[in-house]
Amino acid sequence: MDLSDVVATAMFTGVVLYALFAGADFGSGFWDLTAGGPARGGRLRVLIDHSIGPVWEANHVWLIYILVFLWTAYPTAFAAIMTTLFIPMSLALLGIVLRGANFAFRKYSATMTQARLFGALFAGASLIAPFFFGTVVGAIASGRVPAQGYGDRVSSWLNPTSLLGGTLAVGTSAFLAGVFLTADAARSGDLRLAEYLRPRTLAVGVVTGAIAIAAIAPIRRDAPTLGNELLGRALPLIVLSAAAGVLTLALVFRRKFGWARVSALIAVAAIVIGWAVAQTPWMLVDQMLIADAAGARSTLVALLVVVAIAAVTVLPALGYLFWLTQSEAWGHEEEPGAQDQRHTSGSSS
């Protein structure tokens, strides 16, 4: 394997981790948006706040990791992507900023009206970010980012592959979040909330799976290089993803929520890795090979050294953070609707 491929693998590992952890984080916005009013949705919103509160910033470590790798190791590809896909990238990053700001504002709102406004902005921004990241992936995978950059700034990401990529990014994020939130509710002893989420998570999973299957035909027409390889060398990973997705649905149906989280992660990871396998050896499909996009060898070696150091220093800290959030007993910290009741009392005072 060429050194440029090793570095690309290291970079894409960050893509997989971002899809898993930030995906589940973004997907919580879907459940917040559909939770309903204060009486029905109060407990779910408390669960969402508690589940993502300690880790929502840590998840974006992987986005920084990906971008630094891309502009350092593959500067020509980075320039081509940014000059062509400036609009969806800006909208995705705007979604991240708005999401974080409104998540904090909602928690400290003085009135119910403010809490609802900031909550709606948080939920909406949570869907905007994965959608536009998905359109970027679709643009690259369909060969619409020219090697010299400055491709069409509209049609490059408003096309069938990009729109399907954005839709699937939102759907898989919502499904991941649903599985994780259902497991968190059951772990905290709130079986009523777990039962509320369970059929809705199953419905989201079925719809997302159906869209993924239906997307194969238009992707093969619109992005033939990617589409052919998805049903070629990447097919075992696509089959693994489908099998893990079906297993996740079965485990959620049987209320095996802890195991469902594992199979859901496998399902999403397999489809993301399958996309990478299908795209290889292209950095920009049909436009630029990974080897041609790579920078100086000394730069690639330095990046791998940094990865080794980060694996020793950063990963244990992140692992400990996630372990703390998953091992903490919190079920009796706040009663259902308490957050909304605080806002109601605040607005009446």
C-alpha cells in the first residue's frame, strides 16, 4: 500500500468516527423536533440534554481532524472541494454553530417562549448540518468536483446523488440517535419513555433502510463509477450494513437495547466504509487519484506521527468521557417535564 493510501485510511477513519458519534449527536435534533409540546416532550428533551450535553463538543474533534488531514496531506483536493462546494460546506458549518449556540441558550432560557424558540433552532440546525455534509459527499462521489476546482457551485451539490446522500445522512443520524436514546431511557429506568421511543425508532429505521435500497438505482445512473463499485467490491460491506440494520431492528423490537446500539454502529460504519472502498483509488471520483492528490512525503510521515501521538494522548481521554456518560446513573435527577416546568414558572414570575 502506498504511503498516500495509508494517510487516506487514517483520514477516513476520522470520517467513520464522525459519522458514528456526531451522527448520533445530530440525530437527537430530529427527536427533539418531533417530541411534541411540554407535557409530552419534556422528559424526552431532558433525556436528550443529558445524553449529548457532556459530549457534543468532543464529537467535532473528528471534523477538525478530517479537515486538517485533508488540507495538509491533500492540498489540491482540499482546494478543489472548497472552491466548488463552498455553499453546502458553509451551510453545514453554520448548522453546527447555530446548533451549539441554541443548545446552550435553551438550557438557560428565562421563559417558555424563549425555550421553544431556541429549541426549534437547535433541532433545525441539527438536521441542516448532516444534510449538507451528505450533499458534499454526493458531489465528490458523483465526480462533480473538478481537479482544478471552481466547479459549478449549484449543480455540483443539487443533483440526485447529493440529495440522496443528504437524506440518508439525516435518516441514519436519526436512527442512530433513536437507538441510543431508547437504550439510555431504558438504562435510566424510564421504561415508559423507552416504550414511547421504541416504535418510532423502528419506523425511522425501516424508512431509512427503504430509502437506502431505493437509492441504488438513481445513484448508478447519476454516479456510475461509484454505483458500479458499490455493487462490486464494496458489496460485502453493503450486505453487512443491511444485515446489521435488520438485526438492529430485531433487537429494538425485542427490547434488547444495549445490543441494538452495537449493531446500529456496525450498520452505519459498514455503509460509510463501503462508500470509501467503492470510491478508492479516487480522491475526487473520476477527477483525481489519491496518489496524485498527496502532498510531500515528509508531510505525510509527519501526519502519521501526529496520529500515533494522538492515539496515545487523546483517545484514552475521549474513551473515558464516553464511558462516564454511559455509566452514570441519572434516572432520578429530574422528573418528567421538569425542564419545561421551570420555563413555565419562569415565564409567569
